[in-house]
Amino acid sequence: MNSSQQVTTPAVSTNNSVTNATNVTAKKAAENPQDRFLKLLVTQMKNQDPLKPLDNAEVTSQLAQISTVSGIDKLNSTLQLLNSDMSESLSMEATRMIGHNVLVPGTSLSLEKGASVLGVELDQPADQVKVTIMDSSGIPVRHLDLDSRPEGVSAIPWDGKTDSGAIAADGEYTFAATAVQDGENIKIKTLSLGLVNSVTPNEKGALLDIEKIGAVNISDVKQVF
């Protein structure tokens, strides 16, 4: 061979080795936990000390452990299926709300044709509830002094009149509320009324698109009209 000629050594591709390693890793990951446990137990028995073999109680205990793990895995799979079915069921039920008004947590208030509805939620009965309605600038336009209210959700209408008796302009308002029981302030939640436009399934069952309010989980709906 001419000394001036270069001997080229073909490059060794590592693709095959990488692919094989990947396949082995995937195979190990796919093995059933019960199969892995049994392989370990068999290996342990093969390599046990002949003078100190595994006793029946120890073998039974280990078999009981794998039985428990296998049972938990099956139970988790069953629960996942049930959760999936429940989410689909909630989504189907939620579609019936399309075109209906609902009360959900919020402080917004829409006045249309001189009428509107807001809501409050109480964890306990109240002797008195007061509501302050404000315009877009945050200026109070109407104060509502309500009688006693029961525990739970209450829908409260607003006739569109201001404190002076004038008719407020249609548009967007906000409101705040306070509650008193036996002379002490108690917790009260404000609720906004909105029209359900559409429903989108999600991990919590369904997401409602409510006009002028936005996306709300079905679990946050307090009342349907």
C-alpha cells in the first residue's frame, strides 16, 4: 500500500446502542410492579443462605405486601375511571344551564331597562343586611337596608332607582354588602348575576362562560334562574 494513501476507519454509529438502551429502559418501566416484586423474591430465594432459609411467615408477609400494592393500583385505576365518568356527566348537565341566568361569586351588577338582580350568601341567619350600589366611578348611588335574611343564598332585586328617587342609567355597576347578627358583623358573600353563554369541559367538570363575568367553574354556581 502506498504510504501516501490514508487509511480511513469507518465511524461506528451509536444509534443502535442508544436505541437498544432506550428499549431496555422502556421495557423495565412497562413491567408490572407485581412481576418485578416476584422476580426479586425468586432471586432472593435462589441466593438465600442454606443455613438460614426464608421462613414461611416471611414469604407469606412479602406475598401479602405485593397483593396489597396490586390491589391499591387497581383501586386507583378504578377511581380514575369514576372521576372521568363524573366529569363527563357534570359537563352534560352543565349544558342545560346555557341560556339561563346564574348567581356566582362577584361584585358586578348590570342594570338593564331599569331592573337588575344581585345576590348574597350567608353562613348563618342575619338580623339585617345592607347593600351599597356604586357607579363605574365608585360613587354610591343607592343604599338598600334589608330586613332579616336566612342562612344560604338570597336574590335581591334593584329597581334601578337612586337614593334620590331618580332612575339610574342602564350600564355596569358594582356593589358591596354587610350583615349583622345580634349586634355583631358576620361574614357575607356577594353574588353576581350573569347569563351562561357556553360550557367547556375541564378537570373540575365544566367551565361556564358567563356574559360580562367570564369563565366560572360549575362548582361556583350558587343558584340558577
